[in-house]
Amino acid sequence: MTLSVGMRVGLFVGAYFTAMGITGFMPLWYADRGLSPSDIGQILSAASFLRVLAGPQWGGVADRLGRRKPVLTGATIAATALVLLFPLTGGFWPVLLVAAGQGVAASAINPLADSLALSLARQGLMEYGPVRAVGSATFMLATAGTGWLMTAVGSWLVPFLLAIGYGTATVFSRVLPEADLAASRARSFGGWELFRLPAFRLAVGCTALIQGAHAAYYGFGALLWRSQGLSDGTIGLLIAEGIVVEILLFWRGRAVIERLGPSGLTACAAVASVVRWTTMAFAPALPVLIAVQLLHAGTFAMQHLSSMAILGRAVPPERAATAQALHAALGYGIPAGAAMFVSGLLYAHFGGLAFLAMALVAATALLLVRPLRRVVG
């Protein structure tokens, strides 16, 4: 049986997002090894900052080759090997070194997969939204399943599950198609000339503020809910619940983008972030948490669709991988690293009130909505 282009990309994306869903439980693995919230914040922020350095380099290599597949295969192999070192480590520095290496390897995967999917979509070979929805669905299932397994057997299993996710992505990387792209020439300053494009600058800025504001959630949301007396299984279901509406949004992403445009999506994402993080700061009861988790479709998915639409319109195809990697590094990596570090300090001293700082960060993105509307609509 011959698999369609969309199905081949979807298999890889699904495997990688399985690993991403499992990664969300690593802070609990760190905590159960005796690391403090401040230690966890430093580990997560160090990995994020190293992604900033590595991500654009991966993208530059892919653009110079004119191929994504060999880079994705190499990155998933390296990530698999590194996460298998976690059970052999103990103490802050060994864990930090392994986490940093794994972060460097993984920094290639998401931006290059997005770049490949968007290139194939531009060529009319597949649709981006449904394939990205597959990733969200596997993320949800992996999150729920990992939470259930942790409740049953403990957090020791998390690195091994993570290795299975990355290993499966390695297998599926072998059937990935290649987009019809010409190799670009090497450039001494990588993709930094992309900042001459106003749309690219605004995409990075909006992503940095809105996606960066998720740092407290990704780093300490599970710890906060555990401190409220919720089981690991319930935590997994809460995280997975928000992904359901995210999947629906990605599935219908084209219609939403056409109706709201990138600037409208960003505005909605910023408002949803303010509501979501402010609510979480005051440790609401479980029914309220169930309701507020639905806003994940706004806080994450709307901004993701906005930035993908901007990059798809504004960036030359031969620079797409570099643009995706640079956007991931500066829109996700640096903001997430800085916010994760600050969140660790704030959470250690103020608990859930650290989420108020995230609400303020996301609110700042509203200042960029009008300039974004003038540039891309």
C-alpha cells in the first residue's frame, strides 16, 4: 500500500508529538529525584537557551542541503540516545548536562517538520492543518497515557517512554517525503537577514510573548496541581483535555485563519492567555480548571496558526527551514528559557501566583496586534 504524502508526514509528526507529550512529565521526574523547583527551572531554562543556539544552525544545514529528511533522522537518533542517559544520572549537574544535550538534538525536529509540512502544503501535496492536528491528537493521548502510567508505576518510567517516542519518530523519518526546494547558498549570518522583513519580526515578537507565557504552565503547572491534591492521572487528563479543542482548531484552521487573519488570531490568543493564567494563579477548584483548560486552543493553537500563516506568506521558500528554526529559537527558545528561569524563582517563593507574571507577559502582545494588522491583515 502506498501512503499519501500527508499520511507519511502525519506518522512522523504523530511520533514526535508523542515524545513532546511525555516530555511534559519530566519536571515530575526531576522533582522525584530530589531536585528543587529552582533547580528544575534552571535545567529547563538551560535547555531552552541551548535550543536558541542550535535551532538556526539545524535550519541552515537543511536549507543548504535543500533537504529536511536526513537532518530530521539524525536529530531523532541523537534525542533517543540522550534520553536513555537520564536513568543513569543523579544530582543537578549530570541531569542538567543530559537535558541540555537532549534539548539541542530536539531543537531541530519541530521547526524542520513544520517547514517541510508548509512547503508540501504550498505545493498542493497536503494540507497543513489536519497533519498538525494528528500531532495534537498524539500529544493528548501520550499525555493522558503517561499520567495514568505514572499513577500506576511511578515517574521512573518517563525517560523510557520518551525514548520510545523519539525512536518511533526515527523509524518514520525514513518514509518522509521531500519538498521540491533548491538548496540555498551558505550565508555568513545565517537567517538574521530575515529580520529585514517586518512580518517576520512581528511574528517572532508575538510568539515570544504569547508562547513564552506558557513557561509556568509547562514547567510548574503539574506541580501546582499536584500540590492542590490532584492525582497524576487527573493532571494528565487536564492537560489532554485542552488538546481536544486544539485539535478541532487545527482541523478547521483554514476557515479560522480566513475569518480572523493572523492579527485577529494573535489578539484572541493574547486575551485568552490573560484569562487563563490569571485564573490558574488563584488555584481554582477542579470544575474551574476543567473549564479554563479549554482556553489552550486559544493561548497556544491560535498563535501557532497565526505565526505559521505569516511565515508561509512572508518568507521565501528557499529560506523556509532557517526561518522556522529562527522563529522557534527566538519565539520559543529564549522567551521560554527566560520565563522558565523566572517562573522557577517565583514559584519557589509565591507558588501559583507566579502565573500572574505570565498573564502580564501575554497581555503585552496586544500592543503588537495593530502593527501586525497593517503588515499582514
